[in-house]
Amino acid sequence: MNQSNTHTIILIALLLIQTLPMFAHPTGNMITVGDHVLWSYINPIDDPNHKACIMIWDKGSKPKVFIQSTYSASDFMLYNNQNEIYIVERRYLQATQSFEVRVLKTTVDTTPKVIWNWFKDEWRIGEGGFFMLSDNQMVFGKYPDIYTLKKGEKPITYFEFDHPIKRIRPVQNNQILLLGDNGCYLVQQNGTLLKQWPKLIDTNVKNAPLNRNQIFDADYKNGKLLFAYWGKGSFELVDENGNHQTVLKQEKPLTPHWVAFLDNDMLLFSSKLVFNGSTPKPYLVLLNTKNHKKILWSTPL
């Protein structure tokens, strides 16, 4: 094989590695609103046009579609302030090969209303987590920083932080959980560090999906850190005393994606990833304090 062909193969491989994660997992997140759980996905699950939806579940019911996007190549990202739910909807415009987003506001029992109309999205808003300071101002994460954006303006840095940040999540007491490359950090609104969990990545992990030994999502409540360890294929908990345990180990091709606390119980969301062109298949379980596992949403794997 000549040198030119070798370079071509390497370039194609690099492009595939960079592109696959966009399609290998659902973009979005999972939140709890009172007794309800909402999460982003696509509907139907095997939709080749990737029309996004938001699913909703509460105790005593089955998961159902809460909101359905009418746009192909779309995504939803979620945040709630008590009962108020804010939604970033993203769509891809093939004609201009660019993304647009808008912001909607709703509750679990009202029709969503648009509070920010469509605008060009050069920052992948919401993909790294977001929350609203008001109906006219948001905060969002985009690696490696945290930004604030006022309606109709350009983003500026929200606060400086000593570590690169992949994802942000608002948690109790008006605090923010930051997910970094190898740890999590609990901070105040101004970035003051309150608590940290460094070195959460196990460097001995082998055969991680897409060779990415990383944490995908994390939540915090009452001193406990819960996170989805993509590379290890597990859901992990660090309690208020610093004790670390694996609460659920998944077998391939199930890969951990999202986590959320529901009161004292844990919501653990995985997807089946096979990288053969098929769309991911969901697997959502509720794990209670007695380690009893209840499957909330699943399709044949």
C-alpha cells in the first residue's frame, strides 16, 4: 500500500471517530419534575429521520410521548425550575448545513409556548447542559467553559473555572454540578468550589465503547454523587461519606447514558449501541434504596 492510500485510510478513520458519537447516542438529558420523569429521545425509536421527542413517565403509568418535534435531525434538551420546564429544541437545516435552536417553556399539564424563537446556533446550546436565570437569560456548558446568554445577544463567559468542563447541571440549593474530564465539582453560582470528586476515571478500563473511557452524565443530591460511567459500562454512586460503589453494571451492548435522582431512588438510563447503522434502543430502570430494580422503558435488544 502506498503512502497516499495509507494517509487516506487514516483520515477516513479519524472522521468516523469524530462523527460516530453524534449518532451513537441520543443527544439530550433526563430530569425529574415532582413525581414525573422526562427525557429526550426520538420517535419512533427507529426513525431514520431522527425526529426528536420528549418522553414522560410517572408512577402508576407507562412512558408516553410528551412533546414531538416536527423537524428531522432534531434534538431536545431539558431543564426545570420546580414545576416550570424549559426546553431547548434544536434542528439541522440541510440547505445551509447549520443548526438553529429555540427555547420553549411549559409544565407537565400545559401546552408549551415559545419564549425564544429560532436563531442560529453556533455553540451547540444545551448539549453540555443548561439552565435559565430568567426567561430572558440562560447559562450553558460548552467544553471547556461555562457561558451565559441573554436573549438576542452573544454568549459571554459566566465564570472562570480551573478545570475544563464537559457538562453542567443545576442541583439543589441553587448550586451547579460540573462534570469535567476526570471528576465532578459542586460549585456556587459564582463558581466558588464547594465539593469535588477528582480522579473518578479508572485508567485500567479496557475495550470502552468507541475507546472512550469517560463519564457521560452525573447528578447530585443530599451529599450523594450519581454518575453514568460510559467507559466502564456501569452506574456509580459516591455517598456522603465518600464511599464509592457500583450500583448497576451493564452488559454490552448496553451503555450508560443518563442519571437522575427521584426522591431517594435512582433513575438509570442506558442505550443499546451496536454501530451497525441501527438507532439506539432504550433501557430505563428505577433502582430504589433496597436495590430493587424496576424496568420503566425498554424495547427488545
